Amino acid sequence: MACFAAALGLGATAVASEAAANPLQITVHVGYHDTVKLGEWMPVAIDVTNHGAEVDGTLEIQASNSFGGKGGPPGGSAVYELPLSLASGATKHLRTFLSEDYPGTVDARIIAQGRVLASQQTNITNTVSGLLVGVVSDQPSALDAIATVHPGGVAPSVIHLAAADVPESGLVLRAFDVLAIDDFSSDTLTDGQRNAIVDYVMQGGSLLLGTGGSWHKTLAGLPSAIIPMQATASVVLTNATALGDAANVEIAMGTVSPRATAWLAEGGHPLLIEQPTGAGLVAMATFDWAQGSVSTSSAATALLRQVVIRSTYGSANSSAISNLSLGKGMPTNSVATRGGSLSQSLGNMPALDLPAWWLIGALVLTYVLLVGPVNYFVLRRLKRRALAWVTVPTIALIASGGAYGSSLITKGTSVLANEISIVHVQQGWDRAYNEDYTGILAPARGDYDVALAGRQAMISPIYYYSGNVGDPNLGAMRVNTSSDGITLPNMSAFTLRGFATEGITAAPQIIGQVQLTGGKFKGTIKNVSALTFTDGVVFTGNTYQKLGALAPNGTASFSLQPSTSTSFNGQPVFMQVYPNNMSCCGAPPNQSTDAERQAETRTAMLSTLPINNFTGIPLSGSPMVVLWTKQPFQQITVNGGHPRTYVESAIVLNLPVTQIGAGAMPSGVVSGRIIDVDANLTQAGPPGLVLADSGSVTYSFSPALAPVAHLTNISITNTNPYGAKFAGPNGSGTVKGEAWNWTTSSWIAVNYQDNGSTSIPDSAVNPSTGEVRVRLSSSGQFASGFLSISGDVK
């Protein structure tokens, strides 16, 4: 199946059939334990019981996807179809996924021979904007303590998943802020489920592994590439002071991965390990959270809270902080929403190509010969030259009709398609997350059937910000979940109808590396794929550098000065790369040249990428590479034929800084990572800021220093475009800063400057790793912006 796959047997609101007298009874469950996470693919479980005659029809599932359900710009409406055959007296359980951006309804209908046999509507009333944690364990209450530790003052929703509930799609797992596997026989997972877990992590998900004495059972079926420590044995610690009063704790032993860091240990034995993997994070406890004295230790509970914080708020690609900023009922960053931001580009079709010059010349020459010499000699042979006044206009009419008919057949009936693809690749991963947006422009009114070839995908409507809002068919689509077929019903001539798909595809292999040398980013990119890239661009903070063409096995170099200067009152960086009429001024879009169309499309595509999460607030100084190609990543047919397709594809690769050499290390290169929160984080705060009530937030800065290099003359820079000393309505306006002294193992006061630079003593630098820790606290509500570290590397 494509958009609809085997779902989790976890229900939300169960509603009985609409009428007891109806022989067909429908029960619908949406979400996890009465909870729906908006903007993500959620499970829908449908139970159908037949007390009447045999039924052979279709089950239709439809969600209300408009903004707020009503009153805003209309959203595309999708009906997902599942074949249904049900014998008399039988019950069938059907499971699927759908995504909804705003609380609304989900409708289920059984259709046979054009008639609605039964229907049921379910309201989505309980949504979560906080943390959603999935737990896979053979123990039914494993890690239930996560729901009680309240990281950042947020009560996570804990969902227990059986082995059969783990989907074979990393896109479905994306709904979980943390996926935990503890005391579970992982070798019972299918290959598809294992791939889904890897895809989930590589896309930016956080995986938490619990081991202890059951380490072999838990790790046996997991790919070694995502395991922070290759366990080989276990040992019992009589006393584990790092875990408080826990005693006789059995822990796993083995070799820690070179990419991993053990941030908590006992007597040289790692207890808690972290490993960045792709865009995500894998955390591993060498003990079992549920074992004996660990489960009752208050210190272990505090550590569990910190692990969840590091895996969510402290994970660079986690959506936990942004979800807090959005709050409930605010727009999400779903594929439907991103598709809406691209809808104008999808509808901006170029004019049809003119016929070849030689074809036009041949037609003109043929016409001249027919009207002139051929007509004359034929009439002279027939001795009827007086009929020339009849034959000449007749030939002209036939030629004109033939030319018109030929053009109508070859061009006038052509279906036009715009395809926009964005492929997110990670080094060391042979698969990639692919999002495709397709716009269809039909030459005549009617229904159009679109077939997708190749990989399976999740299919979503897109939002529309223009058009006839009263048209019930605006953005309408029907999806056959068995074949990945899409029907666009009742299309009007020359109007846009589009859809979005997202899935996992084979990754184009791009290799890159970047170092900071002499205060500049210097890096190379090598194309080891078979694709030819027309050009590219590298972003870092608020600066960029364009790249030339990159052929297979070709290499490109770049050199960039890091910059975090904000453009809060001006254009963000992605709008500066390809100037166009849409971002400034000039001719209307329907007068665009091919170059102008390309610039408009590329700018719209860049706007969907995490270059900036809000105007003027850079997410990270690490370079992001975008390479452009005309290669499509989704093959489609319309009504059985290939449409005239216009393609713009982007390959996106984030490059972590592998080494920082001697010279200045400017701010913005190494950003702060949240590793602890002893405060209640506030929902719906200013975008880009962490807004907290009285308490503290602790940050870690870990520069990748070259061997034997050390950091000195350190400063912490806080970029806050809202102004210095931003505080909420309950804020005291005073924020205290402290740095961790690695020599004395204590916090020392520093003169913290909001929206400025704060000097940090050299004693706050870990002599072994170069790590710096800073804690911000206040007795009232306070906010921190984008924190980064600067200094001199010697």
C-alpha cells in the first residue's frame, strides 16, 4: 500500500454506527489513545461488521483539511479509497493513515454501485502539541515514568506499541518525538520495520535504547550503524552512585562507537551514551530503566527527564521546540502546507514550445507548391484553368484546417505537468527522504487519472490560496490506496489541480566535507551519483555562495565567511540568491521568461527548507548544500499517457563541521544545544526563542577542535531580534548567567548580556573535549535566543 499502510492498533475516539437498524456497523478510531498530532500521519482504524447480505464495494475515508475547518483559505480535499468485500456475518478490521493540519472530522463511507450503504463521522477534539513518545517493549508498563517526569514542564504522551504495531514507514514514525526500545526482542521485527527505524533516525528522529541484562535481546535485530555501543557482555555494579541509591545494577559492556559520546559513566563503565546519526540522535542506556532499584531511584528518574530533554529540545532537527512555539491550533509544517507555498510555482506553466523551424518551413513550402505550380499544371492539364478561383481558396482552407488539426492533436490536447522534487540526503545513508509536488493543467473539462510509478509514497492534497473558494472541487482528489492511483475529478480547462507525495527513495550519492580554517568555512562536494547538476548553492547562516555545474564524479569547492547577522527587517537569505519578480517587482508571473520562472520556482523551493526557521533567526551555521537538476524523481502518467512535464529538482545535503583549525572561530559556527531544562517552557512564544518560566535552561557548546588545539578568549553570543532582555508578562527582566568550571566542578557567575556577547573564562572549557556549558536562569519569565560560541583556536 502507499499512503495507506498497516496502521497501529491504537484508537482514539471510537464512535458506534450511525443507526442500529443498518446491517452495516462502522466504528472509527483516530490517533493514539484519543490523541492526534496535527500535521503528521496518524493511524485510522476502521471496524466494519456486516449483519446483512454480502457486500462488495469501496470504503472511503476523508478528512476535513481546510484551515481551521472553515473560514480560511481552502485546503485540498482528499478521499482515500480501500476495496471492501465483506461476507454476511463477518467483521473486517481495516487500518490506514491520514494527516490533518487542524482539528476537524474524519468521515468513513461504504459505497457500492454508487450508493452510500453506511457512513460514520468522527470528530478530532484531542490534539497534542507537546511530546509524543512511542515505547516498544515486551513489558506493558516500560518507561511509563516518562509521562511523569515533565521535561520542560510538558507532560509527554506515552504510547505502547506491540511488534505488529511498528509501521514499515519512517514517515509514520516521524510523529514520535522519541521512539524508545527497551527489553524487547528486536529480532522479531521485519526488514521493513528495521528500515523504517533507520529512516526515522536518519530523517531527524530520536531513538532511545535501554539494555542492561537484556542487551542481546534488545539489540539483536537492530542495524549496527545506529547502535552507539556494540555490546558484548554485561556486568553487575554493586553500587551505582551516578544512579543515586540504585544497587546491584546490571549494565551492558562493549565498544563505544567513535561517533558516540558517553556523557554519564560509573567507574569507567558508560551508563548513558549519545550518537548523532544522520539528522537524528540515538541515546543508549547501558542499564534497564525498569530493573529493580533503578526504577525506584529518584536520581534515575531525574536522569530519564534529562535524557528526554536531550533527545527532544536538545536534538538539532527535532520539532519539539518549534511545536511549543506554535502551540495548539496554529499552522503546521506538513507536506500539505509546504505544497500550498509552492502552489503558485506549480501553476506557472511555460508557453507551449513552437514547432521546429524545419517543420514550419516544410509546411510553407508545401503550401506554396500546391497553390502555385501544382495547382497551375493540374488545371492546365484538365484545361480548366478558370477554376483557379475555386481551387486556390479550397487549398488554403484545407491547409489551414490541416495545420490547425495537427496542432490540436499534437499540442492542444496535451496535459501539462509541473513537478517539484526536494530530496534530502544524508552521508552514509543509501536512502533519502523525498518530497514531490505535482501540478496538473488539463486542456479540457473532465476527470483525469494520474498513476505513480516506482516507489510507494504517502499522498496528500495541497492547500490553495487562490481560485474559486466556492467550488467544491477546488483541490479535490481521490486516492486508490491499492494502486497509488489518483483521480482528479471534474477538472476545468486550464485550471491547476495539484497533490503532494512524500516517501523514501534511493539516495543520489553526494560526498561533502567542511572545516573551519582561519575563520572561514572551506569545503568540497563530490558528485558520485549518475546525475548531472546544472548548478548549486551553499548556505551558512545568512551568507551563501553559488556553485557551477557538477557532472558525475565532479568536485566543487567553496569558501564562506560565517555570518549570523540578522535580516530581521529585510529579505531572508533564501530570497537573495535568485532575484525574481515574485520576490520584488516587475512583470506579472504570466509574462515570465524561462529564466524568471526558474528563479521564482527555486526561491519558492528554498523557502520550504530549514535555512531560517524565522526571518532573521539562523538555525545553524553549519553549511547546507542545494544542488539543482532537471532529473525527475517521480514518474507519472495521466489518463494512460505521459504529460508534457516541466521538472525542477533539488538535492539537499547538510554538512556538519568536521574540524575547527587554528584561527578565529566566529559566532554562529557552533550553536548551543539544550541539555537540561529546570523550568516550564511556555507554549506559543515568539518564533525562534525558548520562552521559560522561572527556573533555568542549560546549554552545551561542543566545537570539533583539531587535535592538540585548544579554545581561548571565549564569548557566548545571544542573537535575539526581538530586542535585549525580552521577557514575558511575568518576567523580572533579569537573567543570570553561569558557566561550568571544569577544574572545580562547580558553576561560576558570568556577566550575561542578552542580545550581545558574554565573556567566558578559560576555566569553563573542558581541557579534553573543548566543551563549554552555560546555564541561564531567572526568577521570572525569560527568553533565550539563538546562542552560539566564539573564540580563538590555538
